[in-house]
Amino acid sequence: MADDTHPTDDAAKTGGNPMHDAAQRASDTMRGASEAMRGAFTDHVMDPARRAGEAMRASGQKVADGSAALGLKIIEQAERNSHDAFEAMREAAQARDVTDVLRIQGNYLRRQGERSMEQAREIGETILRLGRDAVTPPKSGD
């Protein structure tokens, strides 16, 4: 039987070959550097981008929720204004003379002016809160 082992076999090629060892070390070094770069890219680019996307999504949800609350507040105010207007019209319909009608109308207009100022303040505060909540970064652990 002939010996099947040749000096060109893989075992023979790698055993003690300084060029192969150097190439293997260079390959290992490059692989390690590549993995380190991938980790750094994930830590410094991908993770912050992912967090920014999540923050934007949360901010959008806050804006949507705040807009719904603002819409409800405006509807409530319109309902209250309509109720007060009808109440003033009922009083005016029961007035005995023009002087009573003018007094009722004057009282209604005064109350409406005060109410309008209060409602504008409420809407302004709601809009400011909505804006603040939308741009406030999430707390860690959220």
C-alpha cells in the first residue's frame, strides 16, 4: 500500500507555515475589528436612531391624544355658550318691557365676554400643554 500522505496536504501546508499563520492572524484581527465596528455602529447609530423613532412615535401619539382632548374642550365650550344664549333668549321672551330686554341683553353680553376670555385662556393653556408634552423627551424606563 502506498502512503496517501503528501506534503501538499492541508495538514502539511498549515503545519508551521509562517505565511499561513500570519494570514490567519490578519484574518482574525480583521474579523475582530469588523465585529467591533458593527458593535460601535449599533451603539452609536442604530440604537439612538431606534430611540429617536420611538420618541417620535410617542410624540405623535401625544399630539393625537391632545388634539382629541382639545376638540372635546371646544365642543364643551360651544355647548355651554349655546345653553347660555338660549337661557338669555328665554329671559328676554319673558321680559315685561324694552328696559328688561336691554338689561338681559347687557348681562348676557357681559357674561359672554367674560366667558370668551376664560375659554380663550383654557384653549391656550391646553395648546401649550399639548406642545410641551409632544416635545418632552421620554423619561428613562418608559
